[in-house]
Amino acid sequence: MFFVRQQSNKCGLHAIQNLFKSAAIKDEDLHQACTTIHQETGDRMTNHESYGGDWSVAAVLKVLYVRGYVIKRAVKSGTTREWCGETIENMMTQSNFRGFIIHLPQNHHFTCIRPEEVNGERHLYYVDSQSTGPIRISPRLATRRCLAAAYAWEPFLVQGPEMDFVEAEQFPISEQFTNSVYEGLGDGSERAKFRPTAEFLREWEDLSSRTNTQPKQRELSENTNTKEVYHYIQTDK
């Protein structure tokens, strides 16, 4: 089953790749989406991507929109959270249903929900690039998670044709990391101490200093994106 693990701050990219089960969309495509948003709105590039990825919601959705995919907000937020449009059960019967891009605003993380054919039956899978792989989820539970304020999943329905398959580049994971993080098991030995390189520390310090000079700008931009940059997202009444 197709699965891409997260590298750096590229959860937005990996959510797209895991949604379509293809690595056809690359880093440079998201960078181009940020450029397009800047040209169309005047919003600064740094509000939509940063060192190592960290793409905005608008950039993640824009890269799909420019490829002809229909994007619809699945949950309407207000005093209460309401599901918009058809049920997930009905969507799963449609050939153009690709799934949902899920934004988790509390930690600015992206995941996805996609349909998958298994033994001749179509099931729904929740895919988080920080986990061990796709997890089967029922349409009812997925809907509850999207509507529950405690989870605050922000789902964006994606409709359109299947994407051409491109194999994803897989990066090796050390056995110790796999055991301790993914399996929850350790070998009982003391963990080796890790010290970043001087070059990495210099780049990190530079990035942190530039970020801290304008701590509210990204948050303001995200709110602006929701109202203005989402003009290409369809919302069912």
C-alpha cells in the first residue's frame, strides 16, 4: 500500500502524495504555487513556505487547483461545526472522489483520507506521514473527527481524475529509530548522543531570529488566506 513518510517540514507535500498514491507532485510544484499566490494576492512568499517546506494551507490547495482538481470545504465552522454536502459514504461510490486533505491547525500539520480498494471492496484510510502507514477508518468516525472541536480536523474534499503514478523516493530509517518511534520498543541500551553540525546550528539560529522578529505575521496570513486566497475553493450551500 502506497505510503510516504515525512521528511523535514514537508507534511503538506506528503499529504498530497499519500492522497493520490503518487509522487507526481514535487517540492518545486508547491514553490510555484506559492509564487502564484504572491503574484495574485501580493502576499509575501514567506507567509506560504519556509525553510524545509512548512507550506501554508493555501499553497497546498493551490497546487491541486491549478491542475484542475475541484476542492470543496467539507466542514463549515461557526458557533458549531457543520458537515457540508454529501456524506462520505455517498462520495465513496463516485469515481472522481479522491479523498480529503486534512489540515490540523493546532500544530499546522497535514494528513489525508483516501479510498482504497482491498479485496474487491472500497475502504477508507487515514494517512499521516508521521505514522507507520495507512490506518483504516470508517466514514462515520472520519466525519466525527472532522466535526469534533477537540480534534478540529479541517477537511478539504478533492475531486478529479486519478493522478499518474510516480514512485516515491524512500529514505532509510535506522533500526533504532524504527524500534523506538514506530514500534514503541527499545533495545535497552543507552541512546547515542547526537550533536547537530555547526552549519546546521548557524542556519537554525538565522531562521529563528528572522521568524521571531515577526511572530504574528504567519498567523495573520493564515486567517487572511481563509477568507481571501480560498476564492477558488467551492463550498456547498
